[in-house]
Amino acid sequence: MENTKKRIFSGIQPSGNLTIGNYLGALRNWVQLQDDYECIYCVVNMHAITVRQDPAVLRRRSLETMAIFLACGISPEKSILFIQSHIPEHTMLNWVMCCNTYMGEAQRMTQFKDKSARHADNINTGLFTYPVLMASDILLYQADLVPVGADQKQHIELTRDLCTRFNNTYGETFVLPEPYIPKIGARIMSLQEPQKTMSKSDPNPNAFICILDEPDVIVRKLKRAVTDSEGVIAYDPDNRAGVSNLLSIYAACTGKSMDQSVKDFEGQGYGSLKNTVADVVVDTLSPIQAEYNRIISDKEYLSKVIEEGDRKASAIAQRTMRKVYHKVGLDSK
Ligand code: AQP
């Protein structure tokens, strides 16, 4: 029977240890999507080198990130799981798309502005063309849908513009992807600066909780989380960002509504909120950590999963690239 499921593409950078933001905002939804869509999930290690990385650490983290995908419940039987740099077509399409992207379009990307401010000593052209590589990742696999957080919407808009431009110039080649906003989306904020999104490359390790953090580390980081001096537990992300973030983490881990979550803490203080949030985070992460430890010690299994995923991804990528090279006149037929 022909596969009529819509195709989803998404990726995570191995640019640090994955956080509960990556889990609650992305990976948890990826697991749900596997039954209804044809899912392609990628460790986007080529994106990671837009910021300086230690080669040995990057190599290790790429494998660890794949092991986390598996430990969270992403199944190699249901989805295609692969590592970006293993498929050279990403770079091939990236170049073609760079030649179809205007400077002004790339200059408008807010993530470039943010990241160049954070890495002022290394504002490289890869950082500038990062969204074009991301567009190439998506278009290469002819994805119908891309699960995105609010911060990535601008990149999907660019992908759609590049797709439409290419199709209009060279004839129908790529599927026009749509952003997919998951039903339960959680944006987890930094524990130290709760106006900012929690990020795995934050220089302050107290700002994020890693998926693999030990229980005592989780308790300690949550105890240090920034709150306010109001002393009353209420959800008000604009004015009470710290407390609201703790409530969001609680709601996301327990699956409770925000109203119910606020009720659960009626009459309690911040100390008790932090302890309870630590308990639910530890409960959420413990089974993932156990599964991760099992998978990471079975290198043979991990290599097999990656090899198989690379093979399936490569078949799709090669098909698209043959078409693209023919359309732009880079083949010799
Ligand atoms: N704090 C977050 N809350 C909700 N979702 C999040 N995601 C990341 N952080 C949060 C989601 O995870 C996916 C992959 O993200 P990524 O690691 O490839 O890049 P990022 O979004 O730039 O995440 P970081 O942690 O901030 O990475 P660095 O610091 O390396 O740039 C995306 O779906 C994202 O929405």
C-alpha cells in the first residue's frame, strides 16, 4: 500500500547537553507524532559548528544526542533517525539555495543578530547562512510539516520563500512545508534569567536542567531558580516570569492544566513549589536516564540504528538532489 502519511522533518543541534526545554518543547512531541506521520529526525551537527566546538566533544555529543532521541521513545522502526553530516546532499543543496537567497533576507533573521551578539569573537558566514542550511535540510526531504517553536517561525517563513522562488524559477521541485504547532507546546525559560528561553549553550549551567542531570543536581538548580518577592504562586509570565516558568515545567511534566497547576500550590510558598517541581522533573527524567544508560553502553546497537537511518535518509536526499542538479543544469545529462 502506498504511504499516504504526511512527512515531518525536525532536528536538534548537539551543541551542548540536551535540556528539559529540548524534551518538553520538542522530543516529547516527536514521540507522539510517530504514529500519525512519516517522521525524519536528525542530529544537526553541521549547524552546531556555526559556534566553535571541541571536535572530540562534538563527535561524542552527536552519538549521545542520538541515544537521547532513542531513550525518549523515538523508534527506529517507525521513524528515520540520522546524523546530518553523514549525508553530503545537505551541503550540496545548501550551496544551491545560498545562490537563491538574497543578502537582505538572511540579514533580517533575528537569530543571527542574537547569536552574533553572543559570539562577537566569531561572527562567521556559516552563522549568517544557518537558516539557508536549515531550509535545505527541510526541502531535501520534501517535508510537508516542520514542528517549530515560536523562535523558529522566521526560519520556516524563509524556507517557504526559498521553496516558492526555486519552484517558480526552475519548475516544481520541492514540497512547500508548513509549520506544525504541536497541540501541547511548552516553552521553557532559563532558571536564572526567566525572560530568556532555556538554552543548552547558556554559559551559566544553573540556567538549565539537562535531561541527564542527576536528581541532586536537579534539586539544587531548582532551589537556585530566580523567582520574585511577591511570595504568592500565580501564573503571570509577563510580570512574574520565574514563578510562571516553574509552573509551566510542573504543568508540562504532570500533564495538568495551568489552572489545576496553580490550584495545586494554593497557600504554599516558593520553597515548596521548587521542591515539588524538582520531584516531578526527577520522576519525568528517571526512566529516560535509565534507558539512555542502557543504550549508550550498547555501541553496536547505536551504530546499527545510525547506519540504517543514514541509509534511508540518503535514498531520499539523493533522489531530491538528482532532481535539483538537473533543474539548475549542474548534471551532465
Ligand atoms: N527552552 C526551550 N523550550 C521549548 N523548546 C525548546 N527547544 C529548545 N529549547 C527549548 C526546541 O528544541 C528543538 C531543537 O533545538 P536546538 O537545540 O536545535 O536549537 P535551539 O532551539 O537553538 O536550542 P538551544 O538549546 O538554544 O541551542 P543552542 O544554545 O545551541 O542554540 C527546537 O524545536 C526548539 O524549539
